[in-house]
Amino acid sequence: MTDTTVFGAQRLEETLLRWGPLPKPWLVWVADAPARPVQDARFTVRALEGRLAGVARLPYLPVLRAVTGPEEALEYKDVQSAAATLRRTIEGK
């Protein structure tokens, strides 16, 4: 999981360089702002997609900044919806 910044994309690239022979990981790309990711971050992730099992994108969820944990976050409908979408994406449904 990484945020949608250039820094996050660079950390992803570094992680994949050390990944080794393990199965390809999923990237859960979490929006850190209500805007689209910057161009350099998008290009980096696009270039790395062949080394990933897939990319699941989570929208910006401002409530996540105010909760103390996952149980509290799941009390909010927008978080429940994003979690369900993430689950369906990763399970291939």
C-alpha cells in the first residue's frame, strides 16, 4: 500500500527491486488528496504494473484522518463502500 505521491511511487519501485522471487504483490494505491495523482507518480506506477499482480485504487477518504482504527473507520458508509470495492477488485469479481 502506498499513497499517490511521487515519494510513494519511488518507495514502491524500491520495494519491487528487493521483492525477489516471491509472487507478484498487489498495489493498493491510496489517494492522499481529492485530486488525481501527479503525472510522475502515475507514470512510475504504470511502468511498474508488469511487476504487480494488480493495482487497486482507493479514493480519498477524509474520515480516515480522524479515526483511531479500522473498526471505527468501518462505521462510515464511504469507507465500507471502498472496502467492498477493494475486496472485489483483489478477488477478481
